[in-house]
Amino acid sequence: MPRRICKFSNGGFLEFDHGSFDNWCVYVVRPNGQRFAPSDLQYFSRLKKLAENYGNQKIYDDFTVIFNRVSKNIHPEIFDLIALLSRSYGKDQLEMEIWLSVLYAGMVAEENKENARLGKRIKRLGMHQVLLEGIVPGEAAVFSKGKKWRDLDKLMKEKGF
């Protein structure tokens, strides 16, 4: 059963619902009712494109502000913080609010996945790769597939997270 977690100024919203693996799949519901589960490739690509105007470091830093507040539970005040951070993106404010909210919800989902040892850090690795290391979004989106969690954990610790 869908669980609405936040609403956007355009009438769209985010919700958790059943996905391929569990009940923690993040869905964006557009104002017209169209619903989709954004992929890592989709938001990495859009954020990389937005970074052309706002800077890789700015987007990464704003993401990190959210990352540092993630727990196993959704906290509505974090969506308020995301809305506040998104104001600095001018005409792209709504899009940034949506993608940062998707990332937040995705990190909460990662923290709740059964047997997930890396949790929210897996999203940070992708964001770090795309925005700070210059890895193309398509490669970053599949980087961890097939890798052992211990190897990924070691790599993340070397990067400071």
C-alpha cells in the first residue's frame, strides 16, 4: 500500500510503495497522477546536468547536508530543509527539491533494506563519483553491482564516508 511521504508545490508528491525487492521503493507522482520510480541513472544524469549551472561542489555539499541527517525514519523537517536548500537554485528550485527529496527517501530506504550493510552510503558513493570524480552517470549507477560489500565499504572509508 502506498505511503505518501512529502508533497511538492506543483501538486506532485513522493511515496514509498512495493517495488521489485521490498516496500521501500521510492515513487515520484506527478501532478497529473503519472507515477514512476526514478533510477540512479536518471537522477545522477539530471544532477550532473544541473551542476553545469550551479557547480558540482554546491550540489554535492547540499546533498551531504541531507545525507548527514538520514536515519531509518522519514522526518518531515528534513523535507523542509530540502525546500530551503533548493531555493538557491532559482528557476531549477522545484527540480532540485524533487531530486534531493528522492535521494533522501532513497537513503532512508537503503537504511531499511534487509541485510544491507552499506545503507545510505551507497547513494553517497554514486553522488561522489558523478559530481566529484567525474565518472559518467551510467557507470556510477552500476558501479556497485556484483561487487562485494566489504570491498565497497573499504572504498567508501578511503573516501571518508
